[in-house]
Amino acid sequence: MSLLEVIAVSKSYSLDAPAVRDVSLGIEDGEILCLLGPSGCGKTTLLRMIAGLERPDQGRIMFEGRDMGKVPPHERGFGMMFQDFALFPHKSVRENVAFGLRMQHMATPELDRRVVAMLELVDLARLGERQVADISGGEQPRVALARALAPGPRLLMLDEPLGALDRALRERLMLDARAILKRVGMTAIYVTHDQTEAFAVGDRLAVMNRGQIIQVGKPLMLYQQPATPFVAKFLGFQNLVNGFVDEDGSIVTPVGHFILRESEPTPGKTVTLLIKPDIEAISENSQAVPQPENTIDGTLDAVIFRGRYLQVWVSVQGYRLLFEEYGDFPFQPGDSIRLTVSSSQLLLYESLPQ
Ligand code: ADP
Ligand code: MG
């Protein structure tokens, strides 16, 4: 049994489509689960139900085997951290961190010790007396995290905690946040709409769309086997093309025809094909030979230097496909090229795209 179990939970605010639909999820002790999905897919609603701020229409939420249905929010012992941090700008960092402990009526010596420990944990011990209004945008989320952790919650929920920060700051803080949560062994649900952040922070990821959880798994598993075209797109894969299955089982698409190694698609089916960005071979396209399977003939649009690799954009029949090249690349935008992709880089979706 998992520490937290969300069992078939649904919630509607109105007669519209439900905000959360039949969601089931388990979270293990000490695990960081990232809830990933586009804006409006129901992430905050799910968190609020777990926190007890919203009542599910259906389903149950269990913690340590106990039904939380009748347990009010403050008795659940869960912590929350929000995107706006909700800090008191004119109070000191120390007072902000002490906030939850004062609510618990913790005795002064213990409270002081606890605040110092939390400030050290987030590496802000030297700023304890500073007003929150006078610390940097990178320090404020650390104060918010210290404040959320101070009362020792049994579960911490972070709702897009770095969503308001610029990219550089976010990239640093996401790693810090993971390290801090791991150091104290916190069980956490970390909500984000950014796949880079989810991959960096989560032990496991749950991808949501339109109120439902579409796929749950470890980052590598999701990356290797996104369960639907929606998940693939959301994880950053660009090359999704529509096609159908030919008599011989090959996949016919506007960008070429493809043979998959480990699947036997049903002839006649409409499919979506995911072509992962790795290139097996690349050559000038002389058009002299007929196009072999698992190749793509297109026009090179742009080559973007990314440090360790090149991002290669290719136009084919109205699709803009994206590849990554790690070796030499003697081509220029405007060139006609032929790319070969390995069948291991192909994933087929027979169901309708979500
Ligand atoms: P997310 O956090 O993933 O952006 P939310 O849980 O905030 O998604 O919202 C899910 C859906 O529920 C959205 O369509 C949103 O408009 C709706 N919604 C959220 N909160 C309320 C509310 N208090 N009243 C009515 N509709 C709401
Ligand atoms: Mg939200």
C-alpha cells in the first residue's frame, strides 16, 4: 500500500466537463511525484482535493491507510507551497519561516532551533534578519520552501513553485528544490507544466490532460515509451505524423514510408507515427534512387547550434520535423537532404490522437 492513495477521484465545478476525472494515483514514502500537464488540465484541483480544500464528487483519498474524507485540512498535516509564495514582504526571513511553527504554538527555544535548521537547509542562514522585500527573486522561493518544510509536513504539495521565475533561475532552483526535498526525505507532489522541470525534479511523472491521468512512470520510461501522441508532444517530441498501415504492414505517411521492428500493425488502420529525433544517416538527396523505407526526403530549414549537438529542422510535405545531429554536418539551409532513421526510433499509435 502506498503512503498516499488517490482512488478514482472525480470533481466538477459546474455542468461543464469535469476538472478531474476518475484519477487514481499512489505515492510512496519519500517519493517526489511530478504532476505534469497543460494549464487547465486539473492539476491544482487535484492538489486541493488531496489537501482537503476541495471535496471530491466521487472517489477517496487515503493517507497511511486512513480515509481522509472527514479529516479537515489542518488535521491532515500536509504542507503547500504556491507559485506566488505568499510570503509576508515586511517581515524578516526568520519570521516567515517561523510562521507555521507559531501556528502550532511551538515553544520558543525549539522554534528557534527549528528555524535555524530550516534556514541552513535552504542555505539562507546569513539572511535570517533581512526583510523578505529586500532579498532576491532567487532567495524568495527558498524562504517559501523553508517555511513549508518547517512544521515537518507528512506530505508537501508544490503548485508550480517556480512558474513565475525566469528560465535561468528556474533551472538552478529546480535542482536545489529536488536536493532539499531529498535531503529531508520529504514525500512530495510537485506540479509543473514544464517537462524539463518535471524530468529534473521527479522520481516519477504523472502526465495529465483534460482532468485525466494519461501516463505515470519514471522519467526514462516516459521518454522511451510515451503512451499517447499527447504525452509525446507534451514531453517535447516534435515529429508526429499521420498515416495509415499498408497491406504489407509498413506505415505510409506524407514524409516517407516506415517499417517498425517490434510491432505488427493492422493493415488499413489510421495511425500516428512518432519519429524520435536521432538520425542514423544523412546524405544529399539526389532523387536518383527511389526513396527507401525509413528515410525522409526534405529540405533543410535551419541548423541551430546547441553546444553538444545541432538542432536540425527539416521541411517535408508541410511538416516541420526536428532532428538532433551529434556528428559532422556539412549541409546548409535550403539543401535537399535524405535522412535515415532507425526503426528503433519509431513509435506507432493506433488509437485516435488525444
Ligand atoms: P491547472 O491547475 O492544471 O491549470 P485547474 O485545476 O486550476 O487546472 O483547473 C481545471 C479546470 O477547472 C479548468 O477548466 C478551470 O477553469 C476549472 N476551475 C478551476 N477552479 C475552479 C473554480 N473554483 N470554479 C470553477 N471552475 C474552476
Ligand atoms: Mg494550477
